[in-house]
Amino acid sequence: MTLDTAASHPTMSAADRCPLPYTSPTHLQAVAYLHGIVAADPDRARVLELGCMSGANLLPFATAYPQAQAIGIDLDEEKIAQGQMWVQQYGLTNLQLQAMDLASLLDSDLGKFDYIIVHGVFGLIGGEARSALLAYCHRHLSAKGVVCFSYSTYPGGKTEEILQDALNLHASLAETPEQQQASARAMLSYLSLGLSADNPQGTAIAALVEEAEKLGDVSLALNYLQGLNQPCYLLDFNAQITQEGLSYVGEIEPHTEIAAHYGEQVDSLLRAICPTGNKILKQQYLDFNVGRKRRFSLLVAAERAEKLESEIDTSRLDKLSWAGSFRRVMLNKGLASNAHITNTGIQISTDHELTQQILDVLGNAWPASVSFKQLIFNTHFPERENDEQEHEKNVRESLYALLKQGISSIHFCVGECAYRKSEFSALRVLPNCGDIYPAFNYWYESFTLPSEAQGLKIPMGLLDEQAEGSLALLDELHHKGLMIGSALAWQRYLQKRMELAKDVNEVIHNISPLIMYSSNASGGGLFKASDVIKVEKSRKEFVNDPIDVKVKRQLYDLLQEQKYSEARSLAEELTVKQPDNLQNWITLERINFVTGDKDAAIFSLAKVISMHSNAWLVYSELASLLYNTYHYWEAINLAYRVIRCDGSIAVAWNVVALVYLKFENMSGAEICIEKAIKLLPNDAAILNAMAMTLDTQSKIDEAIIYYRRAIEAAPFDLSLYSNMLFALTHKNDITPRELFLEHRRYGEIVENNNSTKLSVFLERKRDKNTDRVLKIGFVSGDLWEHPVSNFLEPIWNDISHENFSLYAYTTTHKYDDTSRRLEKGAVAWHCVAGKSDSELFDLIQRDGIDILFDLSGHTGYNRLPVFSLKPAPIQITWIGYPGTTGLKTMDYMIIDHNYAEAGVLDDQLTEKIIYLPFVKHFEPISGCPDVNELPALSSGYLTLGSFNRPKKINDSVISTWAKILSSSPKIRMFIGGMAGQAMIDDFQKKFANAGVNSEQLIFEKRVSIHEYLRLHNKIDILLDTFPYTGGTTTNHAMWMGVPTLTLAGTTLASRQGVAGMKFVGLDEFVVLSQDEYINTAVSWASKLDELNVIRQGLRQRIIRKKNHNINAAFYFEKALRRVWEIYCNGHEPYSFHIDE
């Protein structure tokens, strides 16, 4: 972990500025418990703080526990006066602050105390005075009392003595206290300006000087000029406290006594050199190791020492409650980083997944604490049913790791914290959040408040519409733990936040805390039985009346007619007329979802949840929406919460499966989708998810079965048919004719669906001037950082804007730097994700598009049904899909003229073919690594490779590769893009069954794009997959100097590699049979010098293809003019070549 560790500055200056979390009685009770000591509950405890300065350290305790009592003593009368003013302003009657010297204190009888905290000036005294003070503490301890004593220690204190001597040397001639101060600070300046690099203690002295310069005059004098600060060894301190009837327990900052906090080597060496169970001796050894200069020790009466644990008892972590303000740092593309931000702005990072989840749970419950059982409940993976004991053990170990790290933002207590005990029915701002300094929460954290927080009134009450402008401020107060109320108060507040949400991120940020404060203990939440009763008594927020039958019919008709805007308006009217009717909002959510406005659907569900925050089915629908809007991390975590509380909701299981599938956790996806399908065996979405899970694992035949079942369950969902068609292109034994007929069936379905609409969609009249500026439209879901854009950009960037106007219709909400580059070249950029086919048709017609491109085919987010309505006179499919659309209304397909000879592919397509030469058909990634020397020349073996999608590596491909590897032990195979170890193990098993030695196989998991490109430096030749060959990977490899051996098949998908190799004149890497494929691969092992020549010149071949007199769009523009002329002349589309 990369975590912050509590600093060890002199405590007297820190306590003067803000509370010290490790001195709060809540914390001290928990630390004592970890050592086997029972200390008093803070609620009614009596606390004495010696060295309290202005009393800032007692303010949170006194305000949080009005039935408790606290007394603060200090020498500094000015500081005490300041503190007394604060006490008066807070209206505190349970906190007394007094100025008193040691002698007066020792003569006083202030009564018995549960917690005595000694630090500041009282922590500086030594010798007999310290003994007297320790005896006083012992006499005034209650039966459950503990002492916390701060003192300087050797060996680190040796450096403090050096600084003391230096300051006193320069101040020795001073005659007044002012002169003494000035002289001391002058010496500090002298030392800070530059110690000799040869000074062996320079680093330690410099650190002390920096601390000392921050001290006030009184603190500087007490620490360094008056001879008070007298360090000692722990062994000597222990002897002193033993003489006064006290025993050492441990440190109030537990991590400082754990050797492993300072590193595993420190821990192992300490165990080796000091194996004894004597705690004091071990701690003394540790002090020597780490150079400790200060301790803050927990002490008890000697008669209670027999209950002490020699070390922290980790089993007692189970009985503590835990708290912390943590918010996950999010990345782009719906992913979460491994980091959290605390409410003080510190970033904490860890790669440990369970620890990340624990911090998430603490953040959701904040400012309240959660129990060990609640942590277990909220962090277990629902699909892992048989690991409850192991999970409990893992949670305990994670908590100990957090404790060991000493993270100042992690808080723990015995039982419930002050926030959990609150019974306020409405949230209140803590009493210090006005214009009184300092501002603190009940976990002893202090903050500088924004000016807007000044003068906030309490109780705050529920939000209203006028409070919207204060939402950011309220979020900040929440994040800083400066609001308090019962679980019911928090639930009502968070429900109101959901109701007022104007941004999807507001919903996301508040949904998990809302669930935490709406669930009871059995659901891992903070709701109490008494809260449930209060909710039932006051529940009048909403009704659940069915929608009028006539209105439902009207909505249905509008959807059938694809009048999406009108349907949404009608549904919105319902919510305006009856805002408290749950069914109105559910209806609006369904309409928004069906019509593609998923963000609006999220807000509709947020409204439902604001009225009914225990509806797990609604949460599961929200999880599904979050997945569909690319909020993958939030989606799976919300689905987890639903499943933990109600495992019978299939939608939630499906969401988890889809996210696992997205990130190729195949074992997790299979488990979850099987659970979903058992609950809803005929649900189209779930059947489709099962098909995709099988499809991704190259189980194409099984996948097709489930795709067909999904289509049968939802015959009008054309995306299901497209998914199946895409899978069929990977099927090894399907004939071109069979593949074409499957695509054509899709076309027939679309055409039949649209037959009644065609009469409505009349073709606009066109200006058939063959030389005019043409409007070119592009419909795609891939106009972002996607391989389609790599192929599109060379044309897009070079096309003549004097002759062609570009219009983009992006079918998703994805928008990134690539999108921005593309948009700069467009006359219009439309996001059409929420438009119906009819609305998109109308938009394209209004734009007057002459030639409309489909860049998706049967891949995700395609809008092929719109093309069946013929919104443009000429329609062309290109790039996105290596196969026919199956539509008769799609006029042309553009392919590289190297794909095949004329006539070879004609009977596989409904489109006519435009055979196009390219001078540049792929945009390389910027910052690509240089091409290196052929690896085989230095390694002594030929490394073959594959970066194609793992689903393309079918059994036939494995069998062929296995024969190549078996031919020689000096051939190895590098396979990249593995989703995880489970996938690697599966492939290793398949290759082993085919007789391949495991030493010949190298697997690599998914990496960043630039690391992926660098991996080509390890590979001599790529082996293409079949029947679905590589497109993007082949082009990346060519740029990196690596040729691809490809098997020319009979379909478009099986000839992508052919086009790539012929583009750079490497016809020798194109073969026509599997035997030739094997023989050619093996033959290159004996032609390494020739292969290296190809490698060194391949990038230059690509560069030379671009003639300086011909830009990348030259031939593309000629094709556009040609199809326009054919149209203007009244001819039907026909196939043609554009000659080089």
C-alpha cells in the first residue's frame, strides 16, 4: 500500500491548533481493548488533560458527549483564556479549563478520572517531577482508568539534545527572554540554511530544525531553552512507572509499536534478535532500530496488568467498529482506480482488492462507524458461496494491515460511535460549524470551513428546492463529518438528494450511502428497528396507483410509431400531474429507456428511489442502466448490494455477469449468468448474456444456441440477431452460402418490419449536379478511440472540404480526444443515441445527406434498420464489419482491392463492391516504439505470436499452431490479450492436449496500447487466426515490422489478413491451405536474415505507399464521385474498381 502515516511532531503545538485524533477517549478505549484492557465508555467518562493549551483537544469530546466531564490544565494563562472563551461560545457546561502549575496540580484533588492525558509542557518534565506526576495520575485513576503519557525517548532524543545545546549556546549571552528567543531563532536559521553534507546526523538535525521553527515562543522555550525536555530510554521509563504503581500497556498510536509498520525486514530481524515475549524489551530494541524520539504510551494501574496482552490481539479487531471518509478515485471509461481520497485531501492507494472494498464501505457509511459483521456482509462476493470463514479471516487481516499502516483517516471504536448513537430526526450541522474556530468533527478531525458555511443554523431540517444551490456545500460538510443525525435522518436527506439530482454523478455518489442508511443490520446497513417503525408511521410520501388504460394505450401507439419525443413528453406530463405516484415515474423510466435516453431513465429511477429506498428491483434496474451508460464499476457494486440483500433478482446477477464479461473475468461471468438464467430462463437479455459469455470463450456452437433462444424470446430486438451474425462469422465450419443466408434473413426481418413505414418516408428531391459539393454522412458507434477510427482518420483528415461536407451521427454517448479530432472536420456532429429510427431518418433527411455510410455493420450500436428506410439516395457500408449487412437498401460495400479478385465475393453480399486502392488505410498510434532487430537472431529460436481476440483462437487454430510448435523445439508461441490467469490455464490445457510442450508457450495479459506495441519487439512473425482473421492487429504489427502469416479463406472475415499483407507486397505470407500455413511458418526458422530484412523495411514500405502527390483520400473521393454519377445518371448500383 501507498498510505499516509501519522506524523510524530511535538504534540503541544499540534494540540494548540487542532484536536489530536489519537487522544480522543473513543480511540483510547479501543486501543486499550486491543491490549485486553477494559476502559470506560466515553458517554459519561471523566477526562483530565494535562498540557491542554487552549483546550481544542477537549472540545470534540465535550460537545459529542454532554453527559461526560472534562478538565483541561495548562501553564499558559493566555491559551487557557482563549479556550475559556470557546467554552463559553459553545455553551459547554461539562468542560473546565484552568491555568495551573505542577506544584498546584499535585496539591489539588480534582477527583477520579477515566482518562488522564499527559502531554505538552507536562510531558516535558523528567526526573523526580515526572515521578510525582505519575504518582498523582495513579492516585486519581478510576477503576477502569487509563493514563496516556507523552515523553521524549532515546535514541532519537539524542538529536534533540544536540539542538538544545546549539540553541542554548547561541542564547547564552542573552539578558532578557526576548533576546533569548531571538538568539535561539537565529541559531535555527543558521542551521536551516545549510548543514554540512559531511555531518553524519545532518538529516535528523534538519528535520528537528524544521519542526522547531514552527513552534511558538512559549513552546520553543519549554522544549529547548529551559532544560525541561529530558529524554529517556523506554526501559528507564518503565522502571519509573513501575515504581509509581503503573504498568505499560502499549502506544496510543498502535502502528508505532508494530515492527512490521517499519518494514518486513525490521519485523523479521526483531523477531530473530529478540524472540522473548518481554514486550518492554522488544519495544526497546525497536526504538534502537527506528531511532525513536517520542512515545505516547498507554498506562494502567499495576493491579490490572495481569489482563494485558503482550501484543495487539488481532482477534479483538472483530469487536471494534470502523469509520473513515473515503471516496474512490475514478478513471475514465467507468473504471475505478486503486486509490481513495480522504476528507483531508490525502490520496491512499492499494492494489489489495478487499482493502479497497473496505474503504468503499467506510466511505458509504461515513460519518457513522460500521461493525466487523457489517464489513463482512458488504465486502463478500455473492458468487463465492463457500468461503465465509476464509472471507472473515481476510477481512480481519485487511483491517490489521490498515491498523499497521497507521492511516490517520482510519478511526475505530468499541461499540457504536457518537454518530451511530444520534437520535436527531433531522440532520444537524455540528455545533462548531458556525463562525467559531476551530471546526472539528466527532472523530477529532479538524478543517478550515468555506465562508459559505459560516452562520449555518441548526437543526438544518430537510432540503427543499431553494437549497439546491447549497448542495456542494452540504456534500463537503458530509464528506468532512460535520453533520449528524439518526439513520432515518440520513435516509431522508439522501432521498432528497436523489430527488434533486441534476447530474448522473450526483445519483452515483449518493446511491450507496442511501442503501447503507436504508438497510437494517441483516442487510449490512445502519437502520434500526425503531427507525423502521418511524418510517411506517410517517410513510405518506407516495402512492402506487396504476396508469390510466387510455394513457397506456396512447404511449404504446407512440412507441410503435417511433414518435419518441412525443412519448417522453406524455410520460413527463404524468409525473407533473401526479408527482407522488410511483407508477408515473416507473413509466417515465421505461419510456426513457426504450427510447434511448438512458440518463433521463436514471433520473426517473432516482425519483422512484427517493420515495421508496428499499425497492431492490428498482436498484437492479438502476444497476443495469449504469452498465449501459458505461459506469461499469458503479453498476457492479450496486448489483452486488442488491444480491447481498436479495439473491433472487436475476437482473442484478446479469449485471454482474456483464461487467465480468466486459473485463473478461470468464469464470465469474459464467457463475453469475448461470444464476441469472436459473431465475429467469426465458429472458432475452439474460440469454444474450449467456451467449456472449460462451462466444467470448470461442464456444461458438453453444453460443449460437443461446443467441437463437434469445431471438425467439424477443424477435423484435434486432440487436440480438446482429450479435448472432457476428458470432457466425467466427464459426469455422459455416459455408459462405449459409453465412449469407443468415444475414439475408436479418434483412428480410428488417424490411418486413419497415414495410408499413416506407410509404411515409418519401425520398427527397436531389440536385443531381455531378460536380456540386456532396454531403457525406457517417453513422457509427465507434467515433472515439476505437480501431474503426484508426482506419477512418487517414481519409477523414485528407478529404477535400471544398468538394465534400462531412456529417457525423454517433450512436453512443462516448466522446473522447479522438471524437474531438473527428468533430473538427465535420460540418455537423450529432449524438443520436436517444433517437428512434424515424427520428434519425428525419434528421439525416433534413441534413440533406447525399451519401450515407454505415461504419458498424452487425457490431454494437449499429443503426442498420434506419438504412433499410433509405434516408439517403446512396448508402455504403465500410470498415466496421467484415461481412454483408443483409440489406437490399445498402447499395455498396467498400473493400481494399487486395481482398479478392472481382466476382469472388459477389454472391456473399447484398451490396455491390467498390474495390478501392489505398495509399494509407490505417492511422498508427502516436509515440510508437522503434522497430528492433529480429529477436530470433539473438534468442536462438523463432517466436511466433498472436494478438488477435482470444475468441478467434478456435480449436482448429490451436491444432494448426500445435503442429507448427511440435515440428521444432526452437519455435515458440507468444499469445497476448489474455483476460487473466484462468484464461491462460485454459489455453495451456488445450495446447497440452494437442501435444505442445509448455516451455514453448508464452502468455501475456492485457496491457496498455503502448506496452502492447512494445511487445512486438519480442515477436518474429504473427500467426493469423481463421476463419476470422486479424484486421487492426495485422496493421499494428506491420507498423512494428512484424509480418502476419495468414490463411486466405472464402469469406470477407477470412481475408482481412490477405488485404494487409498484399498492401505491403508480402504475398509470400498469404497461404491457401492449412498444410501450406504450417510449412511456411516452419520454413522461416531457417530464413532469419531474410525475415530481418523484411522487418527493418516494413515500416518504410507503408510510408512509401503514400505518394506525396496523392493524399490518403484521393481514391476515396474518386469512388464517391463515381457512385454519385451512377445515381445521377439513373443507373442501378454496380460493382467497380478504382484504378491506381
